Amino acid sequence: LKMMAREVRDVTQPWVCPICFEAVDGDNGDVVSIACADEHRFCRLCLLQHVDSQPFPRCPAVRCAYELSEQDLIVICGAGSQRVERFREDLLTKAVDQLSEVVRC
């Protein structure tokens, strides 16, 4: 079973995002755990900026090579968001581009 990003809700103490270094209240869904093996956590605002900066985003943690999936983007951006639609279009374009390299007899 493939894991996916998820919201983190933790009311015990504030948490500090490793990107912006801001204290974030984990109780309101503003902290998202990436589905990578280490379950890296970031604030939603930083992740939104990160996923908007590249067509096929990876976990922003240093030396983490986990590629975010469509389901991860849905958790981060919301179902039906323009970013999720753009990701789907980019995946389709990438697949079609790879087909053009196939030679058939």
C-alpha cells in the first residue's frame, strides 16, 4: 500500500517549519506530512510555494528524493485545484513525449 501526504494535527505544542522557521499550530491542518519514508513535515504555505515552483515536485527535505504523487498534491493543494490539474496535464505530456521515442515496426 502506497502512503500519501497527510495533514498533521497535534495540539500538544507548536511545531517549527524547517523551511520558513515559523511556529505553526498543528491543530488547524496547517502542517502536512509528506509520504516519504521519513514522513518529513512542512507548513502548508511552504509546500504550496514549493509545488508551484516545479512541474514534478519532490519532498523539499535535503537529500530526500521522494517524488510527490497526484494524491500528495491533492492533500497539499486540495482536490480540483489548478495545481493538481496542471500536474495531470504535465504527466500526460510527459507520457506522450516518451511515446514519440518508441519506434514501431
